[in-house]
Amino acid sequence: MSGPRVNSFFLGNSSGVNFSIILSSVDEETGKLQLANCSGSKRAGDWNLNVTPGMNTSKVTISLTRNLQLCLPNATDCCTTPLCVVEILQVLACRDSVILAHLLIQAEIYANSSFTGNVSENATIIPNQVFHPLGSCPCDLTGGACDVRCCCDLECTPDLKQLFNESCFTGVFGGDVNPPFDQLCSSQSMEYIPDWFPFLCVQSSLNNTPFLGYFYHGSTSIPRVPPFKIPLQTSPGRLFTGYRQGDPIMTEENEYFTIPQQSTAGQCVGNAPVAYLQNFDVKCLTNLASYKEGLPRDVRINSGTGDFIQQNVIYRTITDMGKFITESESLHTAEVLCQNVTFAEDYAFIWKDKNIEQINVTVFLGILCDGEILAQRFTVKFQSLKSTNVTVLFGNPGYQVGKPVKAANMNASDTFGSLNIWQPAGRGLCTLATSTPVLFGLDSFSGCILEVGIDEDCSLLRGNVTEKLNSLIQATHVGKRDNSSYSDLNDWVEIIRLDPFNSDTNVSSGNLKGICPDIPANLNIRIIFADVGAVQGIPQQQILAVQISYSTVIWQFQCGLLCENSTSFLPITASVQFIKVPAQPPIPMTRFQINYTEFDCNRNDVCWPQLFYPLTRFYTGEPYSQCLAKGLLLAFLVLLAAIMSNPWFSKLWNSSLV
């Protein structure tokens, strides 16, 4: 034990059991403890024994009664050394002079490190870690005590170090704060040393090591921006220079303009900032108890130029509440609490270039009663002021993250198509599920549940599942860009379809009743895109290819004790994955780069291409002017040495002396 109190437990009936504590000593000749007997008491030296009986368990507490403070001058009843108590205790449980249980305790208790005297005015001097290690023994974590396996801890006595001398901490943590580094010429830690290593290695003492911390002083900027507030410019004139795509929209109070949105985990976040030129349409479930109002309608928005614009709000009343409210099982009575709340909010941002020109808000109100679940809907759309077609939101011809993927059906008279995934509702059944468009750049995974009977025909089941999955893809082509023209076939890429496995064998008959293999229950949509340019600093992203495939599963009817006249469930899913590829294929590696990896600067600290690294702009250890001056001086000395070593120079020198 290392503290003044320790607890243990005696298992069994403690009636008639006598507990005692004794101080034991080691025989100097044999090195063994003295034999214990049942003649002890509940107090031995500075130790007390307390027993709390229970039903089948008794708590045994051993506590120290002496003072553990370090001795001050002319003080008594204190600890003269940091290691205050070193004793061996034996706790015995006896019944009729027969030992039932025996507990051996090795007590090593250090004095308290708290100080109650006058505080000295002397300040602790912390060395500069540029030149001296800040801590010579990093594993020394406990003040006034020996840390196990920390051999550099000065508080560990030689006797204690013998317990862990062969398992000490190694490396910097174990006290080797100046280890040889790989670039040192005298270091042999590298498994493979190239032939040119002696030419590029570093000749330095261990006092000048990378483990000291830093070598060069640079400016450090610590961001102090609150989560939902950013500092504005204090200089006179315009506060903003305009929004860019993805920038949060600001209010007059210099705070984010927030609207409830869905997080990556699928939950709604009530104070999520609205990003410029990013549309969204979300639904958030709430009830009357947890309902909260959003930002006030009179909040003014920063247009992007420092001016503030007011929201144009229109209020409407919901007549068909069945699309928003899930009724509770209990009927409404006169005592049920009801409240007029917001069912939906529709925001339309009219923008031009980098500024917001106008904000139109439509608020739909309705009555929500206690016990009902409300599916609130929040939509945000950005519409260009120059555009006459509301479907074209901004001038970048490429796709932007969060916008629907444009699809077309070139085999129909009406070429308009759709590329959707499921949006389950209620119990998640496919008969109740709706669809939502595939949004560019957002990987999605959704599904629904299909009810299947035990006597289901496997061929019909495959056809039914395939039909429901194909209903999500009402298109043959996908637009390369967001402004793809339906009249130009070059603006579209054909959807590559990998049809599911088609089996005409009815495997639900005989002993395989209720089991159907090769059910195409998973629809996989893979969209490959790339950055092909930029418009006003915004990347122009273009779709290169689209592939649709199916993954099959083995469906087996699941039931309880009875399987007659019951139905089981088959989950079918649809996933969307966006894969970004480089617009141009990467330059293939040469055979030399593949075989001789020691010349690759990305894999090695020292390499031939960085021979003149101090003379390049990438070197920031010293000002570029000083590096250039030193490089020119070195080149001049090399040139001078080459000239002076030439034979004709010695002849010219001798002739000039004559």
C-alpha cells in the first residue's frame, strides 16, 4: 500500500471471528517473516484496524494515525525523510486460536508534498528548450515518489531500481532526451545506408538535436474565433467583399444565420449555419414538448457588401396536416394542450455575383397538439437574379455539392428523367416510402422494407424487387454538367447498367420453402466525376461516368413458433457513391523510381534532388537573401580552388613573380 488507508474484504460468516493486526519484522539471518499468532489486537503501533460486518462479507479497513507532513525546523511528530513509513503488516482472522485468513501488507508511504509555510519570492527558471531539454527525465511523473520503470528518476533508490532494472523505459521518455538522429554521420541506426550518405550527412554534437524542440522563430497565429461568431473588419468602408460558395451567411449582429439542418448522423441540428449557394431540403421530427422557435423573423442579413437586408416573410396556414403530423393513439379531448407552431419554412435567396439581393420566406403555420409527432420541413434555394428559369441557380456550368444530379430518358418523347433514392416514412415499408433526388457529391444510403409471405414465388419476388429498384432510375443518361442541354447528346453520359442475376428456377418448392437465393436486394449507384476547371474561383465539376449494379442476397423467411399465414420482411437498399478522379491521368512512375526508392525524396530524409535544397525557395530556415549570398560565396570558393589547382595557374603565378 502507498496511502494511509487500505480496504479489504473477508468473505463468509464473521460471527465469532477475531480480527487482529500485528507489525512484523524480517529475521536478519533467515530473511523470513516472523510467525504470526492470534494473540494480536486491533491496534499495532500507528495502525488501527476497523471491521464492518455484513451478511456474508465483512469490510476490513487498515488506517494510519500518524502525521505525514515533512518536518519543518524545530518541528516534531512529522516525517524526517520523504519516504516516511516502511513497515510490514499482517492482518489475521482467527476463530478459537485457528487462523482462518491471513493478509500480508507491505506499506511504503511517502510524506505529503503540500507546503503550509511562507512562499518564497524566488521564481522557477525554465530553460529555453532551443538549447536545453525542458525535462531531462520525462517519465518522472510523480513528485516525491519513485516512478516504476523510470530509471532516470532521482527519487528511486538503488534497491527499488533493482526491481525493474531490466525493464526501464527506453527512448526520449526514458531519459534519453538527446538520442542520435538518422541524419547524424556517426549514427548507424539506419538499416540501409546508401553510398552517398557520408557526403550528405550532418556533423553535429548531440547538444544540437531536433529533439530539443524548435530551431527557428516563426510567427504563430492562435485562432480565437467563437463557434458561431466571427470578427468583422473595423476599417471604415465596406465590411464585406462578398460571399463565396460555402461561406456562412452573416446577420446584422455579426452572428451566423442558422436554420435547422441534418447532420452526417441523420439527426437535426437546430443552429446549423446556412452556407452560401448550397441548397437543402430537410425534415426534422419534433413534438410539442421539444418544439423550439428559430431565429426571429426581423433578423437582418448581411448582403455581402456591408449592407443589411430585411426578410420578406409571408405566412400561410396548413390545411392538409396529414402530410406533417403523425396522429397519436389517444383521441383528442378538450384537456389536450394545442399550440400554433411552424410546420414548414421555405427560404428563397436571390443572389447576384457575390452578394445577396433579396430574401423571400414563406412560413406555413398549423396546430400541433400534445401527443402528436410533427415532421417540420425546411428548404433553402438560391436563385440567380439574372436567371429567368428558376431551375438554373447560378452561372457555374459544373455541378456544385448538394445540387440534384441531372438525368434524362432519351428513349422517351419526354426526355426529362430522374435519379432518386428512397426516403422512408412511418414504419419504413416500401409501400409508404417516397423518393428524393440524388444530390451531387453526397454519398447516400437508404432503403425500405418489403413484406413477403412464406409461399412467395422466388421468380416473382426477384421481379418485384427488381421493378422497385428500377423505379428509382427513370433515366438512360446523366448530364455531364448542371446546364446540360436536352437537345445535345454530347452533354450527357450513358448510364452503364449491370443487370442482376436472372434465375428462372423456382427454388421455393419442396424442402426449400421460404428460401430464395439471388434476390437483387441492393442497388449500387457509382458516379465518377472530376474537376475540369474553375469559374470565379469555384471548381467546375463534371460527371464522367455512371454505373448501376445490383448485389444479391439469400432471403429466408423469418418467423416465431408458428409460420402459418404470416409475413416476413425483406430489406432492400439503394446506395450512392461519388468517386473523384483526376482530370488528367497521373504521370506513371519510371522503372528507376520504382526500383531505386532511396532517391525518392518523399520516402527519405536525405536524397540527391535536395542537394541544393538550401538555395531553393522551399528552405525557410534562413532568409533567402542570406542563403543566396552564402551559396554564391561557396560557388566562388569552389571556382577559385579549381583555378588555383590548375597547372597553368602555377606557371602564371611563377612568371608574375619573376
